[in-house]
Amino acid sequence: MRDMKFDIKNLPDSPELLRKIIFDMQAEFASYKEKYARLLEEFCLDKKRLYASSSEKNILQTDLFDEAGVELSDELKEQLDDEIEVSSHKRKRHPVRRALPQDLPRETVVHDISDEDKICECGNHLSKIGEEITEQLKYIPAQLSVIQHVRPKYACRPCQENVKIAPMPILFLPKCIATPELVAHTIIAKYCDHLPLYRQENIWHRLGIDLPRSSLCGWILKTAELCEPLVKLLQKIIIHYDYAQADETTVQVLDEVGRANTTKSYMWCYRGGGEKPCIVYEYQPTRGGFHAEHFFHGFKGYLQSDAYSGYHFANKNDDIIRIGCMAHARRKFTDVIKASKSNGLAAEAIKYFRALYKIEKEARENNYTPEKRFQLRKEKSEPILTTFKSWLDTNLTKTPEQSKIGTAIRYALSNWEFLINYLKDGRIEIDNNLLENAIRPFALGRKNWLFAGSPSGAKAGAILYSLIETCKANNVEPYKYFCSMLHRIRLCKAEADYLALLPQNFIF
């Protein structure tokens, strides 16, 4: 139509041709209007991602919803309102300071009154009736010391022969000045506290110690090599258990063979093992689903992930039941809320998610067993999901396919079979958030160190992140674990020795 040339003063005489021109103009106008609305949504969402809070906790507020103003029926509203009552709370006026740990050494400073003040006006001596104690926390900078391994030599003076000396003890890193404690500090500073090696080098320089980053990097690479059998055991435990989670995130790696330094690589992350969780990071140059398929070779049970096609191999495996992530489905609707300013469908959808998560919160806060959580979901979650499915079907045809709200509804429907599979077993989580929480420290550290200097560095990082996050998942302090574990790992001979050194099995 846009190519047709005509003067408004010389419109065609044919009513049919005139109607065709008007019809084409209306169609083109509608197309541009839809495209404008879609681009405006994208712009608003990108703006919110840059400048607004990323939390979804308080997403249901007035004047923050999508453009489709379709109302629920009274019956559905009553059902949801019964499920999503928000309990009131009172904010404390003054924060309560936690007591300092009792195991910290105490330095007592007594502030007493003078001897003259201890005499009453009546002439009698005052008696002590109590005392007030005020505690302050004192910081003592890191203290360095040098360990000297002294081995006396002995010989027979008359014979001038038979020289004897004690054997050198097994060192964690032979011909290296670093003790396990120093190596553990370097690892935790980088992978747990997100302090790049060049910053650590500067800190040591201020303390008068010459520790170039090349040395620090060498320690990390060698330590990761020694710890690799531990991570292989973590993977083995994940495969042998019947419930696992999987996710992946990007990482930039330099000097990959045949690839530009700007090419995206990936850090795959897996979680499993039941009551003693195992978390495994695995560096791979691509996002190909065959990486996850290779990792889960021999796995039988429930596999939870997002809807990425790389996990579709599980759909073809009769031994694997695919579990979706409700948080990913919810995020599609919260994106609509962030991008728009009017009430509508996204607000109604979020109510369903809030009702479902309220049930999960009840089970978590009351420490329900998997069996009891299964029954709770059967009684409360299943009816809500049935109603939600009907709501999605009803509003599918009322939303443009390319709009944000249309995309959110279609995402939920296309993955519905997997999203509701968490009802099958009380051990299964409603979403993948436990694993995403294990990936978040890596994403935070990535903002500081920006990239891995080589594939071997990326692999080393994956090994060390695996052990650190497994420590956190089992409430083990990472630095304390690495200090003790690195002292013992050189002594490992068999698989049982390495099993005893896993964070969830470690005895200090």
C-alpha cells in the first residue's frame, strides 16, 4: 500500500478500489501500532532493569501493571483472595544488636572510681553491688609468620661418611613458599570475596611482601588440579541421587583455541545429593545441550531446569522426569509489570504465583517432611494450579502473541506439563532458586574479575567454586574447610580418602 501513488484530490472513482486502499491503510496502521507498543514495552523493561529494583517481593503495587485490563470472574477472585492474605507486621523502632560471639578472646579494661569516691557521706565504705559491661569489637590486621623446616645433618667424623638427615615432610605445594593457610586465603579472597588477584598482589605489597599475581595464579591452578578428584566425586553423588537441578551462565574466557576473546563461554552448574547437597560448576566453551547430557549420563530421576532447549534431551529419556521452574514463569509476568503502568492480566497472574509460594512458605517454616509437603500440595496447590491453567487458556486468545503479556502466557502454557511436575514428590522444589543462589556469587565475582585468563583458569575456577558453594550449602565455613582439607589432600590414596574430604563429610 505504501508504494501506491495517489493524490488525495484525485481518489479513484471505484468504491471497491477505495475500500481496498482504506483497508490496507488500516491494516498497516494497526501493524505499526502493535510494533510501537512492543518496542515501548522493551524500552520500559530495559529502563527498569537498569534503574529499578530487581526484587520481585513487592511487585504487586498499584499502578504498576500491564495494559490488558481483563477482569477475573467473582468466583476466581474469591478463590484467590482466600489464598493470598498478607499478614500484618510491625516495624521495630530500634534495631536489636546481636551479641558478639562468646568464643572470641576478651580483653578486659576496668574503669573504676577512685578510693575517695568509694566512701559514703556517712563514713562507711561502699559495697560492690554489680557492674555494667560494654563490649566493643576490635580489629587486628592480618599477621604473617614464617615457618622454618630445620633438618639437622649428622655424619661420622672419623669415617667422613654416613651422612644422615630426616626426610622432608610432605608439603602441600613442594618448592613453594605458600602454606595451605596462605593458599586457602588466596582462594577464598578471589572466589568467595570476589577479590581479583591483582588487588591481592597490591595488598601484599602494602604489607611489604612480594607476591606477584603470577605466583598466586600458579597456586590456584595447582590446587585446583589436586582438588579435581573431589569434584568428580561430587558429580558422582549427584548422578546417583534421583533429584537434580541444572542451570548455566555466561563467562568470558581468553585464549580459547579457534575462538575470539569476545566470544561467550559458559559455566554450567548442577545441584543434587539430597540432604547433603553437592554443587558442581563445569566450564564449557559453548551452551550446547550435549554438555548437560554428558554430565547426566546414567542419571535416573527428576531433573529441574528452566525451559532452555539444551535440556530437551531429558524429554527423550524415559529414565528422567523433567521439572520446570515456577520462578522463570513468574518472571515473565513480573517483566510485564515492570514495563507497564496500568492494571491488568499480569497482576492477576502474580496472585496465583503468590498463592502457590505462600503454601511453600508454610511447608518451609514448619519444617514439613517431604511426605507432609506432598500432601499439603495435593490439598492446596493442585486446586490453584487447575484454576490458573483455566485462566491461562481463557486469556490466551485475548493477548497479542508478540506482546509481553502474550509471551508470558504462552511460556506458561507451553511448559505447563513441566511446571506442575513438582507436585509428584515432596522433595522437589517449586523452582530452581536454590541453584540460582549458588550461581549468584559467581555472577557477582564476574563483575570484579571480568574474565578468565585461559581455559585452564576457567576450569580451575569451576573446581574451586564447586567446593566453596558445596561448603555453603552444608553450613561449612569455606576458609576453615580449605585450611584443613589442603593439609590432608596430599595423603589421599583411594576414593574413600577423597570421600572423607568432601565438605559434607569433613571432620575438623
